[in-house]
Amino acid sequence: MKKRLYILGTVVCTVVAVTASYFYADKGNAWLLAASCSAVILLLICVVNLARLYREKGTAVRLYRKKAQYLTLPEQNFFRVLKSVLCGRYEVYPQAPLVSVIDKPNASFRNELFRIADFVVINPATTEPLLLIELNDSSHNRADRRARDQRVAGICADAGIPIIAFTIPESKDTEEVKRRIFKAIK
């Protein structure tokens, strides 16, 4: 209730301050200047109290917030398929930054390596990255995403690490997933 009153007070004081300032500039009446100054003071009081309320209740406006889940539902489902297909022979990790599996020696700029691959398959004995896997939903039909996918494929080819992509329907075919993964690893 207090929050609504302070918000209303902020709006009203802003309107009064602006209107009184406008008419003071036009007519030069001292009482309009006094009204404008009073409205500004009340406006500041409302803003300070509103900020205090937000801070007290922990509902301050935040720039960041925790995601509800680490992986999307299709990624979660595909992660389960990957773990079952790899049967403990290999490890699979989701959301792998390229910079974690690809190095760019003798270069100071590695910005392109901060792109994320959906999954990386790792040799558990050596921790060597063997394969990157992308799960492509309909967003990968956009021109910007196709350009990004081509850039990532080029980086992977240059680095000598295979990358394969599955559509959502393909990701549900366990035998096809298994066949393509083991073909890419060999």
C-alpha cells in the first residue's frame, strides 16, 4: 500500500513541478516558483522513501537474476539421451564454451571462442575433448544464427575437433544419435 502511495505521489509531484515551472517561466509569478520548488522537494521525499521500501523488501530492481533452470527442456531431454548413448565410455558436459576446448595460440583476441556449444564429449581418461554437439531448435533458421553456426563450424574445423548438430526431432532417435556420435568420434 505504501509503495502505491509513493508511486502516486511521485507522479503527482512530477506533474505539479513541471506544470508550475512552465507557468512560472511564462508568467513570472512567485507563488508558481514556490509551488514548483515544493513539488520537487516532495518528489525527492517520495523517491527516497520508495527506494527505501524496495531495499527493505529485497525487491530492488536488479540487473541480473538467476535462471529457473540451467538447460532448456529439449536440452535436458537430449542430455539424458546422450548420457545413455555414451554408456559411461565417454563423459558429456552441457554448455561448453569453445574457449574451454579450443585454444588460439599466439593471439591476443579470442572473443570468437566465447561462443557456447550445447554439449562436449570428453575422453574420461585424458579429458581430451572429442566432439562438440549442437541441438538446433527453430531459432537456428534465422540468418544470424546460421552465420553463427557457420563461424563455429569453421573454428572447429580449423581446430580439428568435429562438431555435429541435431534437430529436436533427430535428438529423440537414440539409435541415430548413437550412430552419428560414434561415427564422428572414430
